[in-house]
Amino acid sequence: MERTMTWLSSRAATLCAAAGLLLAAAPAGATLMRPLSVADLASHADVVIRGEVLRVDVVWAGTNPMPVTLVDLRVSEVLAGPPQGRRGPAPAPGQVLTLSQPGGVKDDVELDYAGRPRFQPGQETVVFLARRGAARFIPVGLAQGVFRIGPADSAGRRALTRDLDGVTFVEPAAGGGVPADLEELRRALAALPRELGATP
């Protein structure tokens, strides 16, 4: 029988705090979050990439082992980030990165929480990433920093969507919300300072 763990470890809680979450009382199954603009996400990111999900795996990790999801993502385009990241070389098109995030199902044990990004092989996505190793990254802002890219419409626009099921925002989004399509996101990123401002 599958056991569901709805709590967050201290490691997961730290990542959530950096992502703009408010770990406080919320409706059952909900996660309270502060809405993050493109500028907010970029201020915590080392790089923003467009890529394709190649593989999703769940492993046991940590001092107190918990399910952790690993996502292999092949870079198609670097949308923002310096040529030489402060924590290592910036990713290049064709490179495969590994994203790590708390949560997932392993050996009939599930660790889950609203706002956890979901990935599927073959999915094309834009992700705001903070570096945690030579080729290891975490998504910034949890699901707020992961945009699924849809197919082009008749005008060539590719819509962006996010999986925010179960997330409750504690305040209205500032600055007009988030981009609706890929080109709008590119323009928003181009208007930001050239060097992204990832926090330690």
C-alpha cells in the first residue's frame, strides 16, 4: 500500500522558503505562495533555459532519506544568463542538465505538496534554474518557475502554462502577471539586467 507523506523535510522547507512560499496554515492540501514576477524569478536564478525533458526518475536522498525527483533536461536555448556563471560555466545548447527537487513516489512512499513542479518525458519547457553543482540545478520558485510550452498557433505564438493546482496566492500578482507566450517571456527577460542575480 502506498504511503503518502505530505510534510516537507528541512531541506525541502528551505527550498520552498527561497521559492517565495509561505509555510503557514492553509486550506487542506493547499500551499500558500507569494506570486513571483519574471524579475523575482530571475533574481534567484543563475540561468533561464528552454529545453526538452528526456528522463524523470525518483531516488532516495538526504541524511534522512526522502523521495527526490531527478529530471534530465536537454538544453535547446539559453534565454538568460551570463556566458560564464558565477558558480560554473553557463549551460550550452545540446547539454543535458539534471534538475533535482524534493518529492515523488519511491518504493510505494509518496512525498507530495502543492506547487511541486511536474515533468514528463518529451515535454518542452522553460525553467528558471539555480545551480547546485557542475550540472545539477533546482527550479526557482517551484512550479512558478516552470513554464510548459505549447504548440504554435496560427500566428506562430507558443502559449506558456504552469501547473499551479493546489496553490493559493496570498496577494495579487504585481507588474501585470506572467507572460502568456514564449516571445512575451523573451521580451520580459531582455528588459532585465544582463546578469541574473542568483542568491546564495
